[in-house]
Amino acid sequence: MQDQNPYILPTTVYTISALEIKKRMDEGTEVQFIDIRPEIDFELVRIPGAINIPKSRLLDNLDKIEADKMVIIYCRFGIKSTSVARELRENHGVRQAYALREGLLEWAIDIDPDLPKDLI
């Protein structure tokens, strides 16, 4: 078996845009937002209603994930959240886990322009 190149993303990536999330919420889909940034960043700016589970402590806090809802994982720009969404789906049975495609910045631009972009 060949070693996999760690710099190539797996072919299955579970991402979703901010506009699609908003559309689904408007249609009545229940959503849980999980911010995986460090607590200090979460305290400065976050999506309203989000909970904070830093990436390094995620596996110790699986009980806080509401797997019966659409679970949106986000970070600053959407890079770290992609691997977390994949981990939750493929190894922990969270079938509706998605990464916010371009992170909190995308949400601030497309959905909530009142979020302070300079603090993201």
C-alpha cells in the first residue's frame, strides 16, 4: 500500500455555503453551530447561538454535539473545519456535519454584516 500524500485533500469534502445554511434555516432546518477556534477568539466574535468547542478538545466533547440537527462546524476561514466535519461524519456518526465553506468570514460577508470583520 502506498503512503498517502498529506498535502492532498481527500475527495470527499463536506462543506456548505453560508447562503445555503441560511436558506435551510429559513425553511425550518434546525442547525447547531460549533466554533472550533480558541476560546479567546470565540469571545471576540461568533455566530449568534454558536457553542465553542476548540478543535483540540473536540473528541472530549462529542456529547455536546446535537447529531439530530444539521451541525455546522466553523473556524476563521474554513480550512480547519473541513477536517473536523469529515471526522465527525466518518468516525462519529454525525451524518449532517458540514464545514462552513469559507468560515466565519463568509458568514460575516454574506449573512451578518454587523459582525466585526476586523476581529475575525
